Amino acid sequence: MAELEPTLTEDQEPATAEPPPPRPTAEMMPEEALEILKKGDTLSDVRVYRLRLEGEFPQPLRMRNVVLVQPIFDGPSFLDEVSLNHCTIDRPRFNKVTIFAKGLELRESFLVKANLHHLTVKGPLTCDHMHTRGKFLLANSIFEGQVRFWETRFKGWVDISQCEFKGLADFRSFHAEEGFSLNRCKFTADALFRGSTVAKKLDFTTSRFEALLDFSKAKLHDYVYLESIQQGDQQRFAFLNTLGEKLLIGIDQLKRRLVNEEKGDYKSAMHEYGFLKRAFAALYRHQQEDWAFYRFKVNERRSLARTWERPMTKVGQFCSWFFLDLGCSYGTSPRRAVRAALIIILLFALIYALGADQLGAAVKPPFAGPPDSVLNRLMQGIIASVAVFSSGFASLRELAHGWITFPLIIEALLGTLLWGLFIVAFSRKVIR
């Protein structure tokens, strides 16, 4: 037998929470191992060098506690289940398309420099508690069933490229000690990264997502690249209790796409917008930070308990919506304060136009002709409204009489309040 590159020694193995399975010392020839597998028997507790798998395997293929050194997958078709539990797979090579008709199980296995190409997995792919060392590459593959990488530990970089996930993609609680990259992949169902930990960059460049992309409780310690992802109509995000400060994503990608906000769980959505606000602030993206803060305040308002048994809660909700939301977007938009001021001025101008005769000589007719003409009434109303809004009720207090004094008082109060809101919002913009 030709001399082969030795497999890993004990002192080279990564120090992880769950060590790889013990190494069997008994060696078996690949021909003998292949004969056992084709019978449908379980291969266990042996080391096999350069096992070549090709052709059809109608029987289940099961291995346990087996070390495969440089196995070659030369276009095999596994018609039944394939299970490699507690196995070590050292530098596998895939020459042609490999078909797993009823799924592939790599539970608690240990992969070394695994370059997995051209897989077609029609059943579930189960990689629970799998460990990898060196770069893990998964490319040009199709997964029709559920994919699970629960508690998988990646010692090196992870690169998943040009793969299609038609079923649930469950990457919950995996640990990547380097970076994690999804390049030109497509996710038809939910993609769950809940509770996952990535030490370096998380890059989803040019990948497409059709359903939920869930980062809840994830620990993201470096940059997260989401600006170039493609989004289907039903694509949604979840960021509840996510930790991370370098999230690269645009406002247009987030609008109306937070699943908790759509479900009416405003308290959870409030915390998600709080996370987004901190992430945008850390990147000095002030416009995005303002947008996230505004959505945070909207969901905070909606999450508070309101009932007609306590009427003041309803009044407080209306005032918050009318003055703070419509008035200035909770201090984030001076333009909205100006817009609200113009609307108030025009509305009260119409009221004053109807009661122009009760303004007395406060406002002279601006145009020639009868003082009670439509044009004069409208202009009188606008002039009075601007004066009261900007200067208060004092200028017309002694000239107005009758019911017209009540809208004058209300507009004077609204003008004072909106001037304050405008100053706060404008100052916040200028200071930053």
C-alpha cells in the first residue's frame, strides 16, 4: 500500500467542549470495508484508507466510530439512509454528483479539511454536534429536506457557496471560531441562526432568502454583511436579544420586515429596534439610527396597556401619537414638525375664515372689495392663524370676541408646543 499522509495526532486535535470520537487502531482494507457496506451491515471501530464509493448502494449505509482517511466519492447513489455517527472523515474528495436519496446523518462526527461538492440530499441532513477542523467548504449542492447544524463547532472558516436549501435550514447554536460565509445560496424556507456564535465576519453576500432569517439570541462579534442579500416578498427578520454592533443593512431592507412587529408582538419588536439603533449608532449611521429609534418609540407606545376603564391611558396614547409621532417623529424629524405646523395653520385659518366677523378689527381686509368676500375671509383667516401660531394669543386677545376665542387659545397652545418640538428635533440634527 502506498504511503499516505498521516491523519491527525491527539495533540493536534482542537480543544472543544465535546472531543471527537476515539480513534480505532484496527485497520481494514477498503475492499473489505466496501463489501461489508454493500451488504447493509454496520461498519464500526476500524480505520480505512482511500475508501472509494461509487455506483448504487440499495442498502442502508451505516458507520460508527470509523476513521475514513481521504475517502473518494466517485458519483455514488445511496438509495437508502446514510449514517456516519461518531466518525472521523479526513480530507474527503467528491469527484462527481453524490445522491443521498433518504438523507445523510453526520451526528457527532469529526471532519478534517472537508470540501463537500455536488451533493444532492433528498432527505434530511443532520449534523448535530459535528466538529470540523480546517476550512469547511460546502458548494454546488441541493438540499431538499431539513438541514440541521445544531451545536456544530467549526474550528476553521466556513464557506457555503452556490447551494440551494429547499427545506428548513436550522443553523441554531453553532459555534464558528473564525468566519462564516454564505455566497450565492438560496433559502426557500426559514433560515434559523438563533443562538449561534460567530467570532469573525458573518457574510451573506448575494444570497437569497424567501422566508424568515432569524438572528435571535445570536452573538455576532464582528461585521455582519447583509446589504447585498436578495429578499423575496415573504422574507422577514428576527433580532430578539441579538448581541452585535456591526450590522451592515439598509433601512429599505428592514421596513415592514420584522416578523414580531407584523405579528403584533410590539414589546419584542421594541427590543429589536433598540438593537438596530445601537448597531447603527456604533457605525455612525445617524439617519438609520434615527429611523430605528422612531420605530422603537412607536412600538413602545403600542406595547403599553390601554383600556377605557382608565381613560387617561387612552388620552396619553392619543397625545403621544398626535404630538410626538405626528409632530416630530419623536424628535427625529424637524421637517415633520414644519409639516404639522402648516397643517395646523391651514385648519385654523378655515375656522377663522368662517368667523371672520368675530375677529373685529384685528385683521384688515387684505384685498379690495367687500370685507366678507370669500377671498378676503380666507386671507384674514390665514393672517390671523399665522399671527396666533407664531406669536400667541396676546396679539388678538383684546380684539376677538365670541366663540372665536376658543380656537385662538387652542392654536396658541399648539403653536408653542410645536415650536418647542421643532427646536428639539432641529438641535438634535445639528449637534450630530
